[in-house]
Amino acid sequence: MEYLPNVVVGILTLVLGFLWYGPKTLEGVWKKAAGLTDEDIQGGNMAVIFGFAFVMAVILSVPIGFLCGFHKPENGDVTFIHGMFHGAQLVGMVGLPVLISNGLFERKGLNYFLINGAYWLIVGAMMGGVLMIWR
């Protein structure tokens, strides 16, 4: 198995997270929805947080790449869009139920689910698209 595509989509996941949760986009709404303050954010070990987030993104990319690997170029379905479908499908069927279940027990509101759920669906779609055309 070639790991470079998984590393690349892991890095892209962090870049997308910076854009999605950044100060010019959803940072304020996300912090409120997650129940976090600026002090909470500054108090974390960012090297550990980003390191583990990267590793988790690489791990998530493996089954998405596995799903994309079933397709043969001669069938004409090895496209970025088709890969996006498989990535979003896996996240939607596995990741979102876990996110929603945990969030319900943590008493999170609708904004929490919309912000984080949409982020992970977009990440899954990006992963699937890149991994599908990389092969």
C-alpha cells in the first residue's frame, strides 16, 4: 500500500480545518457551540492536538481509499466526483452517527452538529476525491 496519498489528505484535513474553524470563518460560532473559551483553546498542547488530529485523519483515509480501490479505470467511474461520493458516504454512515451520539450525551446544540458534521462530510468528500484520482 502506498502511504503518500494518505499523508497528503491528512495534511489537507488540517488545512481545511484551519480554514473552516478559523477566525475569519466559524471560530466564534464553533467555540460557543462547543462550550469553549479563548482560555480553553490557549491552554491545550497544540503539538499533541494537531499531531493526533493528523494521525486520526490518516487513519480515516485508509478505509476511504479502500472503498475507492474497488473501482477500475476501464469502467469510467474513477473520477474525483465519484471518490467524493465514497468519502462522504463513509463519513456519513460511520463518522456522523458517532459524532451525533456523543454530542447528544454531551448536550450539544444544533450548531455543534451542523458545524462539525458539515466539516467531516466535506473532509470525507475531499479525501475520497483525492484518493480516487491518485491511484
